[in-house]
Amino acid sequence: MTDKTDTMTTASGAPVSDNQNSLTAGPRGPVLMQDFHLIEKLAHFNRERIPERVVHAKGAGAYGTLKVTQDVTPWTKAAFLSQVGKESEVFLRFSTVGGEKGSADAERDPRGFALKIYTEEGNYDIVGNNTPVFFLRDPLKFPDFIHTQKRNPATNCKDANMVWDFWSQSPEAMHQVTILFSDRGTPRSYRHMNGYGSHAFSWINAADERFWVKYHFKTKQGIQNFTAEEAQKIAGIDPDHATRDLYASIEEGDFPAWRVCVQIMPEADAETYGINLFDLTKVWPHSDYPLIEIGELVLNRNPENYYAEVEQAAFTPANVVPGIGFSPDKMLQGRLFAYADAHRYRLGVNHTALPVNCPHAAKVQNYQRDGAMRFDGNGGSGPNYQPNTVGGPVDNAAHAEPPLKIVGDADRYSHRDGNDDYTQAGNLYRLMPADQQNRLIANIVGHIKSASAEIQARMVPHFVAADKDYGGRIAEGLGISAPDVGK
């Protein structure tokens, strides 16, 4: 006899008498509409797939801890960073960026590195990639760029013409393109790559002084990458190799770890520095702003259910805590809206109440009510407006940020004016050993040769402008002439 506690039930808790046979009119007769268990089961099955993420669709994640190893209170008053030795629970989701949920982990693509820190002052999300820069500096171009990384609307196939046509008219992408087609475009696993917050953020200390900061997560497992041939092979053998590797390593007690480092700059430096330090296509030179190691990130617990904890995990750079704020980075400003809006569409307006997304070390108190899938007490009998005279949470000016000086007339300024799109890309090429340069050239030539001759001719001058040897070798690989420009 089945124990009552093991009895299958419907979603409303009613016991199910038979989960193998539908209710029919006679042994051969039609199924009856009154078989509410069958209808509920089929209806739920039809709705098991929520819309996949437009970007970062395929990913893997795990829980862990972030431990502070150096005093950072001179720069930020964030409570979770307030003392050496302090630990916070985290959830980290890795992902590919352009591919669909069923794509291979080994595809040439940036990798998402999204960290949720469950602090006592609320959740803090650092939503970055495994690269310190990005293809764009203006968010208005982002939807168009992502369209080029997806499928041709006529053929429904990936299209090199779309990719290189866009890049050939967007020279600000040169730095990230150089990274993407280098060995770093195909990491060996999620454990063997760095992570970056990419944007500049602000740290604010107890004296209300602002500092600009960039996050770097340096893998303790060492950087390891596939060659293009190795990546293609593993994609065929095991398209889920990185997902499997992360889960297995944690399950076996081999916990992956990263050194948490920051670059810190006084607020005033950004006004006089030679490059725009809020430009997402640029890195901050380490010679001017060296890395400071402040902590350790360790992943030590696998999710119990992939859908509930990885697929429904929602990150947004708008999730900050007192002592941490934003910057004028245009791409960051666009993401502050876009990420939370994507989650409201994909998961619903109450996605922040899901266990993986809700604060684990803080209490939520606000006047937001109702909405689809509201599954908590919905505020009970308390007021749903403020100000009021009947009690409830109130705002606290003690958590206000110091003013950020902003000047300038409102206009649509060209993001290309005064920007150098080539020097840092060329510097990266010149830093590469000869064997890495060879693979970079081969990877680019192998991909761009599928684009039209006209697009190839338009793209090559950008490589030449970054470095004459860089562009010349690509032109040679394509069998076309390189213009006489560049370094």
C-alpha cells in the first residue's frame, strides 16, 4: 500500500488515482473532458518552456562564497566588503552569448560571467563576460548587433555576411573582435577562464567620496583554451562539455576558485585621462591602475534543479547596494533598463521573488503588489501606498549617493568622435606570441572568407589600421590587397 505522504497529487493537492490510464468512455472509447488530471498534465506540459534568453541562452551555474581578503573600506562602505574574512553567499551563472539554448558549449563566442551576491543589504549583481571589453560603446546599436549574431531572416542560417557587414561599419568592435578570434574565443571550460565586470562602476566610501572601479575575476585553475580544431571536435563529441565539467568538478569536491581583483581610480581622474575611461571598448592600462586583489570567489555547491535555479536565475546590473553605484558608461546605462525588462517579459513581474533571485540575507520591504505568479503573502493586510499614516517601510536618506557632476547639452553625439578604435586592438595583437597570432589570423580568415568580396575589402582596412602586419596577413589569407595604412 502506498504511504499517504507518497501519493501523487494534482497541482491543487488532490490525490491522483491513476497516472497511467486516461478516463475514457469504455476501453476503446474517446477521452472525457472531465479527466481534469489529464488536462492539467497536458496543459502544464505545453507551458514548460518559457522563452529562452535572447542572449546568454545556454548556461550553467553554481552556488559558492565570496570572501574578503583585503581591507577596502577606504574606497567603499558596502557592508559585504566591510571587513577582512567576511563571507557572502553567491550564485554564478556562466553562458555562451550568441547561441541558442541547444548550441554547443565550445562555439566561438564570448562567455557570460554573471555573479549574484546575496548581501545583508540586498542582492548585488555583477553581470559581465570573460572579456574586459565589448563590441559596442552605444546601447542603441545593441539589438542590431545581436541580430547579426543570430540567424538570417530569410535562410534561418548563421550568416557571415551579416556579421562582417556590421563589423566593417563598426570599427569600435575591433578590440573585441581580436579577442573573440584569438584562443580566448574558445575557452576549455568555464573553470579555466577569467571573468570581468567590464564596465566602470562607482564605489562610495563612508565619507561620501566616489571612486571608479573595474572588476576582474582571475581563475585559479589557470587559463586554458581550445584551438579552433579542438573546439570543433569537442562540439561534436559532447556539445555540453563545459556544463558537464562544472557540475562534475563541484560534485567531486574540486571547487573552482577565482581571485577577486579591482582597478580603482579617483573620481577626478576620468575628466583628464587620455582616453574615455567609460568606453566599454577600452581597457584601463594596468600600468596606471594596477590590479588590487581583494577577495576570493569559490564555487562549492551545485543547484538541485537546473530549471528552478539556473534557467530562472535573473541578473541585472541595476541590482546594487549602498556603497556601490553606476557610471556614465553608455552601455551600462542601457543595460540598467534592458536586463530587468527582459526578465519581466521572460519570467514575469514577480521574478525577483523566485528562490534563486530573492535576497537570501536581507528582507524585502516595499509597496509592490499583485502581478502574475505572486506566490507569497502579497503584503497581507498592510498598506500598498506610501506615504501613509498606518505604518510600513520608509525611505532612508542615509543611503543616498553623493551627487554626480553631469554637464553638457542633450543631443545625439557621435560615439565615434574623438575615439581611437584601433590602438588597443593593435596592442593586443602585438602582445600575442607568434603561435597565437598565427591562430588568430587563421580563425579570422576562416570565418570572413564566407562573406562577400565587397565586405572583405571593407573589413581589411580596419585590421590594417590596428596593425599593418595584422591586416596584411589577413589580406594575404583572403588573396586581396591591403591598403597602405596602419602601424
